[in-house]
Amino acid sequence: MSGRPTPAATAPRSAVPSAPEVATLLERFPPRPPEPTWPATRHSRARIHERLLAPPFISESARNQEGREAGLIKVLDWLEGQPGDTWQARWLANGAEEAGNVAWRQTACRVLRGREWTGQAPWGEFIQLGRGLLPLLAADVIRPSLAWMFTPGSIKNLIAEMARGRDPDGFTKLSALAQEDPGNTHTKEAALRRIAGLLAAKGGTVADIAVGDCLQVVHIMAARGRRDTSLYFYQMLHALGVFPATAPRTVRAFATQGQVGIEGLIDRYDLACRPIRDLLVAYLRERQPALDYATLRSMSFGLGQMFWKDLEMHHPGISSLRLEPDVAAAWKRRVARKRVTVTSPDGTTSQTEVPRADLGMNYMSMVRAFYLDIAQWAMEDPPTWGPWAAPCPIRDSEMSRRKVHAHRKSRMDQRTRERLPALPALVTAADTARKAAAERLTAAQQTAPGQLFTAGGQTLLSARGAKQAHPRGQDLGRRPRHRQTP
């Protein structure tokens, strides 16, 4: 592959597309439409078992393979209970698409355990269901939507699964191309995850991916507020020669949005009072040269959403920075707390308010600096800032961190009290494990290599050889070996 351009060579600067540009691109390079059915999704359950319990869908780890087999059975049991003539139709009918690529397992677990069962999926079963779904994706038995593939994030181990079961040659070429490029390892890994997600959702191999498919991925992730909308995966595919000659070498035409301007940062909160909106824009622009973008974005949220938008919601028509004492006091009480979702033992969720970790000090310090800066600037430039100078609603004494430190210590003490009852059980478990390990060590030291010995509730095979300084025992029912000494 020497002579082929690497993705980094085609990396564009970010640009924000307009709606006509996107429409034009989709007309020129439409995404592959979803297929209602295809051969693999019409296979019988017996045929699926025969296919997925044989290479190349077998895991190299015996323990992992046990979980995959158990999970595959459970996923198929769950899907068989849904209406539809194909596995894809049953997948679409079971509510998993709405749940996303993590929470679907809770949905499946509730069905498998009966309608009266409302608890969370046990961790072992949760892992099994995830492992059982992977070969179904690689074998093209079901095709979740692109939105599902990236909500809330990319699926773990999907790259290896697709490389093994769907398109080994395609992923070998992609890996070789990535090795030639000096780019960031994390960026290249994210690109491969997106390509694997595309194959799982659209079917086919790497060579079948269309420009329009890539466009769909970027816009789905951007619509969910994801900031990691890198286009490196498109550049890898283009460098590999997947796209037609007419496809753009760069993706500038549909690159995602870069840093948002100050007006855009404030306008996200749809402030009703235009003069205050303009004041916040002017204030942030004045502060911008001394701030990095992350701090600027944080300040726009603190002043725009947490301060002024909150005041507009509770005091419609407010238009002055000169706050009445009761208005300021009520805002400080609100900003010191936040709403969280709590799950009860029966699985139901509810909203409740809890104190913020810093009791709102971060937002209060932003607002206090805002008032004090305007007061200072009003003396230097009265025509611009003088009309907005107002008494600061946050006193210096209120910025003491004593309460925050006391609140933090209270949380730490509470965690200690909650966990203290479990200490005897932890000590007992650790002591039991220590005694069992000591028993196995003693037995292993007294057993010749190749002989069986029983210790600590296990029957092991002594595997110590001439070149091994430490005794080892191999569980007859498992592949891993257990070293008996540190």
C-alpha cells in the first residue's frame, strides 16, 4: 500500500454545511436504503446455531465462548417471543431500538424472567446478553439502526467481531493503512469502531460502504450532541479506494461544526431579554482573549443558562441586573441543588433534588465575577458598561468554602457509615480466600508434576515443569492456569 495517500494527508479543516449542501451531497451520494429482509435473517434457529457455534465465530477464550453461547441462546429465546417472520422483524418489534445499545439488555432480561420481574439484570446475565448479540451482528442476522449503534456509544469489541466474522480482508487492509499513518491511536480506534458500526447497521463489507452512509453517521452523532464527530473514518475509507472516483477527497463539504462563536454559545439558551443577551455576548467577547475555549463555553453556560435563563423562567419579564433580595436568595437556593434520576428497588424511576457537590459555588463565582467586572469596567468606559453596573447579589462572605468542605466531609462520613456493615463480610471473604490459597500452595508443593491434587474445593493438575520456579495448578474444567505463589 505504499504510494496510496494516508488519511492524515487529506485531513480538512472543519466547516459547517448548509442544508442545500447536505441535500446536494445526498443526491449525488445517497446512503444505502434499509433492506426489509435478506438471506441470513431468514435462517432457522437451528441453522443459526450451526453457523454461529463454529469458526469464524468462536472466541479464542474458552470462558468467553461459554458466555457467548449462553448469551446467544438467551437473545434468540427473547427474539422468538416477538412477532415477525424474520429475526430482523422480531428485533424491530421488541423495543430494543428505542432503548439503545446498552439498556436493551434490561428490556430483554425482563422478558426472559417474566412480566412480574422488575429488577435490574444481574451483572452476569447482562454481560452474557451483550456477548450473545455480537455474533448475530457479525453474521448479519439482525441489523440495528445506525442511531442504535452509536447510542449511547460504540459497542465494545465490535471491531474484532466484524474483523473475524464479517470482513477479515477489509479490516486487515484498514489496520495496515492505520499503521502507516502517524495519527493519534485513539482517533484511529474510533474510526474503526464507526466503520464496524456501519457494517453492523447496513450489512455488506467494507468495500460496500457508501459516501451517504458516512454522512448519515456524522449527522446522527451530531444530532445527539456528541462532540467526537471525527471524520477520520471517511478519510480512511477514501484512502483505501472504497469510494468512487467522483467522491470528494476531503469531507469539507459535510464536516461537522467546530468551535461555536460567542453569539452561538449564548443563543443556545434562547434568552427572552435581548439587551441582557447582547450584554452577555459583549462581556464574553471582552473576556475571550484571556480564556481557552472550554472555559469560555463553561462561562456561557453558567451565565446564560444557570443564571439568566433560570431567572427568566422563574420571573418572566425580568430585564435588569439589579435583583431584589428575595429574587437573588431564591436563585442561590436553586443553583445550590440539582435534579437527578433515582431508580427504586422495583425498577421505577423518579426525579428528585440533591445538593450539588460544590453547593453551586462554581456558578456563583461566575456571576459574582460578572457583576464585579462590569462595575470595574464602568469606571473605565462609562458609556458602554455604566448603564449595566448594579450591586452584586453575592456577598464576599457567601464565597467561603467552609460549607463546601463541611458538605464534602459529611458525604465521606456517610459513605463510610453505609459501607461499614459490609466490612466483616469482606474480612471473612478475604480470610477464606487466603486459607484456600495457602491450602492449594501446600498441596501443589507436595504433588509431582502431571499429578492431580485436590485443595481449596478444587481438583487441579500440577503443571510445574523443570523451567518453572513456581508451582502451578491447572483446573481441569478451564483453560487458565493458576500460579500458586506471588
